Amino acid sequence: MSWLGRLFNPAPPPRPPSPPPNAVIIPDDIATELGGGDAPLQATVEEALRSLVEIRRRAAEHDAEGLPFWLRREAGQKGEIDESLRDRVTQRRAAETET
């Protein structure tokens, strides 16, 4: 190749080696927030990931039905709820007939 070809058509810069398939590149701003004191970054990230997995596991145990906590019913209380609602309706009707 002539010197003009090298001048006007330079070779592209070599690409950096690709990381292994299980490697993750963490942005610098997040890496600074993950500083675990004297612990290396890998240990801090591993601890954060294990904590996240544990939180999700606990949430899945408590959220078996997929309902928000305020709509959940305790297991085995359906009959008690029906009875208490029936009692309330009876009391309300009795109060209405008295007036």
C-alpha cells in the first residue's frame, strides 16, 4: 500500500477484547456508590446481588396470589368473614326496622 493510501485510509483502531459472557461492566458513577469500604468491588457487588435475590425470594413467598397486602385474606378465614358480614347485615337491618 502506498503512503497516500495509508494517509487517507488508515486502518481502524483495534477493538478492545470482549469481556467473558458472565462479566458485567459497571458504570463509574454506580461503582463509586457501591464502595464497600475496604472490601473489593466484586465482593460488594456479590453481596448486593445476593441481597436482591433474597428480597425477591421473600416477596415471592408472601405474594403467592399476586394480590396487594391490603386485599389478601388469611387462609381459612373465609367462613369467619362470611359469618361476620352476615352478622353486620342482620344488625343493620334490625337497626333500620327499629327506627
